[in-house]
Amino acid sequence: MPYVLGWSSGGAVAENTASASIGFLTLDSGNFPAAVASITATGSGGASYSVDLNTFEVTVSGALDYETSGSVPLSILISFADMTDNGGETVYLAVSDVNETPVLLPFGNVTNTMIGENAIGGRQVARVTVTDPDLGDSATLSLIGPDAGLFVLDGLRVRLANGVTLDHATAPVLQFTVRATDVGGLQTDRAFTVQVEDVVTQATSLQAILGGGNGSAVGLTVSLTAEGALIQLGGSAFMLAGQDTLATADGELAFGAGTNQALLTRMFLGIAGRQTGGLEMMGVLDHFSQGATAVDLAQTLLHGSEFTSYLQAHSSAQDVNGLSNTQFVEILYNRVLGRASDSGGLGFWTAELDGGVLSRAEMATLFATSSEAQSLYADSTRALWAVDAQALQVRSLYDIALNREPDAGGLAFWRSVLEQGVSVHEVAETIISSGEFQALIGGLATGQIVELFYVNGLERASDNAGKAFWTGLIDQGLASWADVLVAFSESTEQTSQFYNYLTGSDIFA
């Protein structure tokens, strides 16, 4: 016969309560075969339970979770003095739901970022993850704080607002807080800091620094010294050091370990084992401006052919997924920092991976941003040039159609036009219709103009098949001169010849 008849009162507890009285049991004590020696209660949920022998009050020690189970079965075992027991009888404990605070975390644990004072609207400065422990609940994000008005939320990303002008001199540090608020009104805040880099603006092209074969030198020289970079132009000279950035009409020359150029250079050297530059650096920076992060780059490089070849030569794994967490940490020490791990570091980082605190890509990013990595790769990151994507397109169009570099004012104008959403094709149409281009092709046949494109842009005579192809498209009305100009400018041969850098691939693709 059952001895446990149920709850006389209670039988419920709120979730997350560390210690509480659950209620009182009703027992059929009149039919006990002997005196009660003990009463125990056991149940799931990670909590422990006790039953008072005199009052039959049940208490719980340890918080229960409604989202795990709203009803916890308790087995009540009554042991009698005659060495018999009731075999354990079940009653159910109701766990009530309590609104819980949403969890808001910075993606990759990054809460301090750096941005140039010439950054345009849309540039990502922070990224978060948000979860709500309550079933079916959600959280809404908002920005608060002294500088919140300079930024906007884009899903889980925070971006620089359009039309905002940053100034290192007046506001070198910006602060804002991301707030997550659930439907019950509970809130979690996460503070972020944005360092505004000083950018020295100089309109003169850096073609002389690039050493390219097109266009003439402008008399600008850069000399690296122990103090920084000495910039000389005509009779003027100034020093760039620290985290300075020299912005020009056709790109950016960055100095110091804290720039994006320096970070991605350390990641390529440390993970892929090779230098990057030119179009590849331009492409990665373009992805950064559209919301990609250093963690995204690390994920790509960890699964790339260079890192895979390295780990195959230094372990039995065939790819990064074949490494244990301990092996992965050791590989990072050797590959990124150029040394074996120390016991404390190996244990700490392995525990971070084992506990799910960090992903492997996040850890690789932290290794590349560490002060040790910055010191190790300092000579490779003192001064780094990155071509501007829009400026590259404009210079290529000028080279093919007009056989010259754009002047600084024209380059800056067309670059800004492209950044505002005007297509490359529209720029090409304007160049084709210009008086300068029309004067160059005056009296020339279609085939002669095609030949001009080959000689100007590709630095070679046309091949018969290529010339016939483009001439046929124009003569048959299947393409315009703007179409042909854009096609030439975006060809692999043009970019590799004009910029002396063979890439033709997107590291994120």
C-alpha cells in the first residue's frame, strides 16, 4: 500500500532559488509497519533534498531551472526500524518560471576597438551576442552612453553612423554601452571603448612610394627611423609615429601596431606564414569595412592551405579539425609566436577551449593581437600601405583610356563618387565621353581604339583573337566603349600588370 499520499501543502518552488522549503508531505503514518528510522528524498536538477522526520517538511538546497524541467519527480524513501522500507514513492515538485536577465557578451571578448578619424559611416566598431535564458523570450538591443549618438545598431553589430565626423584632437576616446532589455524589463549592459586614430591628411599620391611603373614620381619620400616614419615632400617634412595614418587620395599608409593593416599582417604572417599586401590587403580591409572581423579572417586562415600544410608537417592531423585542443594551442605558440608553450599558458588556453569560452578562431586572433606578437612582428608592421579599392578602379580606368594617372583632385572626386554608390560603369561612361578621350581617338577605327586599350592598359600589343573579339562586340552593337573599358580594367592581366601584384583571389571567398 502507498505510504506517501502527496503534498499537504506546497509542492512548488521558484527557479533559481538557492534554498527553500518546498512544502509538507502527507504520509499514511497510521499504517506504518514500524517506527520510522529515516526519510530521504532524491530528485533530478542538480539539487539536494531533505525531509524532517517530525513535520515531514521537504526542503531543497540548490537552484532548479524551469527551462530544464518545470516538473521534477522526487523519490521519497521511508526506512523503518524493522529494516523494511517503502521502496521509494514518487511525488512531483512544480518549478515555476522566473524572468531571468538576458546574457550579453562582446563577440570574441573584444570591447576596445580602434578606428581612424577619417572613417566613413557604416564602419563596424563592435559586435555582440545576446541570449535570453527564458524559453520563448527575446531581448531588444539599444545604445546608451555619452557617445551613443555617433553609432547605430545593425542587428548584433554596432556601426559608425552616416554623416558622423570623428576628430582625434577633440575626442580621442569614445564610449558607449550596448543594453539588452527583455520583455519583462530586465537589462544587461556591456560597455565599449573606441580609440579614434589620428589621421594626417595629405592629398598627394603615394605612387612614388609604391614604385609602380605608371605615372611619375611626385617627390614624396618615406624614411623609416627609430622614432617613426619621416615624410618629406618638397621643402616640408614631418614625422609619423605611434598609431598615425597617412590618408591619401589613393590609399592609406599606416604606422604602428594598433592599425588594421598591422593586425591583418600579423595574422597572415603568424597563421598563414606569409606576407600580404597590395590587392589582397585592400580586399581584406574592404571586408572589414563591411562588417567582417579579425575572427572571420582567422577562421579562414586556419582552414587555408598554408596553415594546413604547416600542421601536417608538425602533427599527425590532416587539418585543423583533427587537432586536439592541447595540440592546437601548442601549434599556435609555435606558428604565431615562434616558440614552445610554457606550462601555465598551455594549461590556461587549453582550458579556455575545453570550456567553450573561446573558439579556435577567437584564440588565434588573441594570439595575433598579443603584445608578444606585436613585438615579434614589429619590423614587418612599422609602415604598411593599403590601396583604396575605389581609387584602384579610377586609376585603372584612366590608365587604359587616357594613358595617364588622374590628378589628385580628380582621383579624390571620383573616389568619393564611387563611395556614394555611383557604379564603375557610370564613371567609365563619363571618361569615354570626355573631350580628352574623344581627342585621343579622333579619326581612329574601332580596331585601332581596341589596340590603344591593349597598349595603354596591358602594356602590350593585342593578340589577333582578343582584338577581333572586342572589335566585333563594338561593331555589332553588342557592347559600348564603357563596357569594354570596364572589362579591361577588371581583367586579371590589367590588375597584375598595373599594380605589380598577382592575387586575383579573395581570401574570404
